[in-house]
Amino acid sequence: SEMSRKYHVTQQDIRDVLLARGQKVSVNALVGFAKSKNILISSTQDRNELARYVATIPFDNNDIEYLYDLIEYDQRREKTTSSRVKRQLPEKSIRDAVNKLQEKRAHSNDVLTVISSPGAPTCILEYTYDEEDFGKARMLQVTRKKVRIEFELGAKETVIRLPANARCEEAVEYILGIINENTEEPFKVEKIDLSHLSSPHKRNYFFDSLMKNMDGMEPEDVIGVKISRLDEEDDDEFTDDEDVPVPCFIKKAALEGSSLLSQEEYHAFINKGFFISNMKWRAIDKTSSDLLKVEIEAGFADQANCKKFKYDIKGVYTTEKDSAIFSDKRRPASESERIKYLALIEKSSECSIEGANRDDKI
């Protein structure tokens, strides 16, 4: 993604960007910029003071271009979400629906095109659009994004994979709506959603099963969880047991650290009716010819209701040369690794929700 670049920027706009939350421009970049103007400033000074000073230096067009390059470097990839239809959708129907949506948005800056060749097993759409956030500094307000939406056309089902944001979800909804209108047998779109499971145990079962049932992936360690408590729970129950250190007013919490599932603090929460709404773990890929450890995150954007499932491959750890010891440094997953592991999450999540729905003993 890239910022939609404005060149009529004021000194105040530059100051706002340099002082933006999250410190998108580092101290070294500020010192380097001043040095390029033959001004020497010290990197030991307070960052905000440096930013205020650098904002007073006259910026020309090249300087503004350089500033945009710096702030674009910070854009992060979004998590993925998916839905499925229990039948193969005709590729022509997808292409026709994409054309209709493109016609509908002809007067906007949105561009939606099919980039895969006809007859490919996955129909790939490229979607380019402006993302706006007017709460940000003016130079950061509009980001031009380019993303992929995939329709995996299996013989018995179609899996739709997309970035987990409202714009992409809206586009997919429209496309599926158009196809549904023009089909003899309307289909249902299925999503991973635990809102109908009111039992905390069933929600926890889902995450445990999700992690353990990814084909060929051996879970090594859980390194982060977000947990929430059902609102219906009676707060009085939380004051009876002095031994379990969970204050009654806590509705949600985030826990991090290695070997999390064996920690007393985690079990104290789970025993008190909390459920997992997000999990981050590492698993060893037993199917790979190279020894690989993969860091995975999966969970629900709507934590309380366990709706809006999204997931991500955070990165991959390889072994040190000529040893079985994994590196401490994580590298980004390649495109083929990412597709492989995302598909395993999707398959496991579907099996896990079926298990949670089916088993009354949980």
C-alpha cells in the first residue's frame, strides 16, 4: 500500500507527521534529514524536540517525496479472513459479477479486476482502492491500497480468501449476492463464527482443536492469548475463592509468554469461565523437507461474541546451518508458504467448529 501523495503541504502538515503517534519517523531519520541540509543536530536530544525543530526547516518537493517514502515503510500487512460456499462457483459468474461491481463503481477510485488466467483453479482478483482515516495527520489520511481476493474453486466447495477489512468484505458480499441472484439454487455463505456457542469450554475447545488439527503441523508452544468472559456470568462467583487470583471486575485480558498453557495464571482464568478469543502459537512443519517452525495467529475481531474470524502467518523460523537449533530471528513467510499455511488454518477451523457443535460433552 502507498500513501496518496499530496504536495501542497504546509509546515503544520509536516510537523503533524513528524510528531505522529507511533513515531513513524525515527530519530536517525530526523538527524539524517537535517544533515542533508548541512545542519548538525544531536541524536541524544528528545525525539519530539528534534521533530519540532526539523519541521521548521524548509522542505522542497524532493524532501516531501523522501518523507512519504519514510512513512510508507511503516505500512503493515492486514490479517486474512475467509468464507466458503458448499459448491463450486462458475468462474464466468465471478467474472461477470466483478464487471458489474466495477461498472457500479466507475466514478470512484476503486479498481477491481480479475488477474488470473481463465480456467485457473483459483480465480484471483486485484482490488485497488483509497483507504481514508481523517483522524490522522493530513499526509497520512489517504492510503492507496492494492490487495488480492482469491476464490479457490474446488470441485465441491469454493473458499473465498480476503484481507480482513470492511471494504474487501463489502466487495465480496456484493459479488456473491450477484451470483446468488442469478443461480437456480441459492447458496449459503458460511463463516467461522462461535457466537452461537455460549459455553466457554466449547470456545476453548475450538482453539485447542484448531491448533492441534493443522495437518502436518506439530504445536510447539502457545505464546499469546486474549481471553474474555461471558457477560452473563455472575460476578459474585468471582469473590468466593480466595485461592484463584482473578479479580471480579476483569472482563478481558491478554497474556503473553512461553509455555502459556501450563501457566497457573492462564488456568486461573480458564477455571473461572473465561474463554480464548485470540491465540498466537508456534508449530513445527513436519511435512517440509527443511526443518521449519511457523508462528501463527488466529482469533476474532469481535472478541466478546467470537465473530469476524481472522488469521495470519506472522513468520517462519529456520534452523541454523548444520544443526537442529532454530534461529531466534523470524523471517517473513514466502507467498507459497503463506498460501499453504493459511489453507491449513481454514481446513482446521472448519473441522474444529464442527467438533465444537457436535460434542455435547464439551
